[in-house]
Amino acid sequence: MNVLLIGSGGREHALAYGLAKSPSLNKLFVAPGNAGSQQLGTPVELDVLDHKAVIEFCEENSIKLVIVGPEAPLVDGICDSLRAADILAFGPSKLAARLEGSKRYTKDLCMRMGIPTAAYASFDNASDAKAYVAQQPMPIVIKADGLAAGKGVVIASDQSEAMIAIDDCFDGAFGAAGAEVVIEEFMQGEEASFFVLTDGQNILPLATAQDHKRAFDGDSGPNTGGMGAYSPAPVMTSELINETIEKIIKPTVAGMREEGNPFSGVLYAGLMLTAEGPKLIEYNARFGDPECQVLMMRLESDLLPLLSATAEGTLSDMDAKWSDDVALTVVMAANGYPGAYEKGSVIGGLDAAQADENTYVFHAGTTAKDGKILAAGGRVLNVTARGACVRDAQERAYAAVDRIDWPEGFCRRDIGWRAVKREEA
Ligand code: AMP
Ligand code: GLY
């Protein structure tokens, strides 16, 4: 089968890596991909906001399945346009992608379906929001309703911080995403991510992972898209996984179906493991980045039939096999990220870093020029390793990091610390 994979990050290199192993893959196209995924698929220049152009490309190249990596084209409705043209698409419809695109929509669904989540209220003006906050205990969480590239959340430790966050939102700090504000109770606990495939009716649990959102060691510094991850997350015991499926995932999938917006694709639940059990922080309508990289390092089943069955609505026939190994990925980012950074520096040592069969370097923001690999983004490489335990995977990943010659980049040196601590307790 010919496949078109949309996206250019580490997540899409990981999906390309999974797809490239599939016996049923004929030709893979990546739009636009990066220097890593372009070694596994043919790059295509497509404006993914131009749905007509994407459909024409699919028709001309006998594309049987389009896999959409990032959230923006999903929220923009690319899957609806593809389906209307009889092209199979992996990813939710525009209305179902509101699970990621609108925090208020998700909170309202949780309320209706009795899904455990932080108590909340939503507002379309600053004065009502402030009057509400004045009555609430601190800390409190202020969120822009829409997509804000992970930056629209403020955890305010006191009233004045909360008031500033509300003003920022309504003053346009997050553009249209801040036209509504969701205010949430602060939940205490450890965070974990859980991924499932769903075709709108059937659910196929994938795996657990833990991300590291802050830029620097010890979970300090500014928030980022994610500086490293591992899977499985040992904090997610099988009891917690079952509880999450029964109390969070199943009612979500049922609620979406009942309201006429069945969710098809990968559902990524961001969870807070509180004293009262797992509670939903947020949903994403796509694979996590860099969580997808560790999932793909552990997946033993053929990825392509799993994704096409999700798109076709035949997930009930499918099963996913996972390696018992732990996979861990360290993000190497350009100096300055998540603030301003330079592009164009040369990256060396990539072959040496991957000499061990248990390591693989997924590319994120890279480009190939004159036989060299150049940095072309904020998060640039995802140095990934498998091991028998988290410590083992961590040692291998950092040994690979140390073989990479890229003075213009940095990484955290403590990815996996929570799980290592748990392992060694
Ligand atoms: P979100 O974009 O909704 O995932 O929020 C970003 C981060 O803010 C999460 O990963 C949590 O660390 C934190 N967060 C969000 N909502 C809450 C909450 N209600 N209580 C505590 N922490 C939260
Ligand atoms: N790593 C967090 C995310 O993909 O949203």
C-alpha cells in the first residue's frame, strides 16, 4: 500500500521507522519530513492547509492511507476532506479533534460522562473569570481554551499571578486560543501518559509513557514540547491502566460516539495520578512527541495494519505486541530552546551514536545539505535506546548522546530519573 505521512518532527520519523518495517508498505511519501524520515520515504512539498492539493497528490500517487502526525492539520479538518474524497485517513475529524483543540469542550464532555478530572469553570471575559478566582483556593490553573503550542497553561501560586494570567489571556497573549479561559482546580500527583488507538467504537490500548516537559535538569526551567521520555512508565501499574480505561477512555469514546462525533485515531491521555486515582489533565488527538519515539522502539507488531484498521473501523480484529524492554529517548535541542536559537549548525557523530543495535537516533528539526546533517529547529534529535530496565536504557541513550558531535546543542542529563529512583528503591 502507498502511504502519505504528514509532519516533520521526531514523531513522524518514528512513525516512518515503524512503517518502513511493514511488509505491506509499498511506497512511503513524507510531507515534508526531515533529514531522518526522508531516508525512509520520498519527500513531497505539499501545503497541508490546501486540502485540494493533498487530495490531488493522493489520487495521482495511488495513496491508500494518509497518516496525520501533528495536531494543527487535524484541527483544521484535513481528515474530513480526505474522507470526503474516499481516501483513508488516520486521524480524527475536525469536530472530534476538539478533544485537543478546545479544553472547554473536553471538560464539558468529562462533566457529562462523569470522567474524573480537575473541577473547572470557563469564561469568555476577564471580569467574571477574576470574580470566580477570587473565591478559589490557591494554587489554581489558568488555561487558554484553544491550541497554544503547550504554552497556554499557567499554574498560579497566588491571586495576583492568577489575575495577571487572566489578563494575559484576554489581552491576546495566545491569540484566538485565549478568547475563552478555563480555570481549573490544581491537582497534586505524578503525571503519566497513556495512548490508545480507537476507531470510534473499539479501543486498542497501546502503552504508557512519561515525558519531561521542563527544559533543564531537575524539572527546572521553562516548559518545552518535551525534553525526553520513556515507556513503559512503571508508575502506571496494570490496576491504574485498567482504571484509566474503564473510567476515562471508555466513557470518552462512548460520549464522542453518542454526540455524533466518533473519535478515530490515537487518543493520548495526559493523566494526573492523584490520591483519589487517575484524573484526566488533557487529551491530545495525536501521538506525543517524543513519546511516539519510545513507543515505536517497543512496538513488535506491524504498525501499518494497526493504523489502517483504526482508519477503516476494523480495530476489533487487531492486537498489538510490545517488547518487554524499556525504551528511553533524550531530546537534543538547539542552545537557547525553547527561546530563540540558531539554525544551520553541523551535526556529526550520528553513525557512531547508532552503532549499537539497541540505539536509534530519530531526527526532529534537521535538514540534509551537501552530504551534511544540519540543525533546522528547536528540538533537533531524539537519541533513543532500549534496555532491560530504565537505568540500562538511560545509560545506553546517554552513551549515544556522548558520541554526537554538536556543540550548538544541549540536552537534559536526567531523563528517566523518576523511574530510575523507583527501580532502585
Ligand atoms: P496541559 O497543556 O493541559 O497538559 O497542561 C500543561 C501542564 O500543566 C501539564 O502537563 C501539568 O503539568 C500542568 N497542569 C495542567 N492542568 C493541571 C491541573 N489541573 N493541576 C495540576 N497541574 C496541571
Ligand atoms: N510531549 C508532549 C506532547 O506531545 O504534547
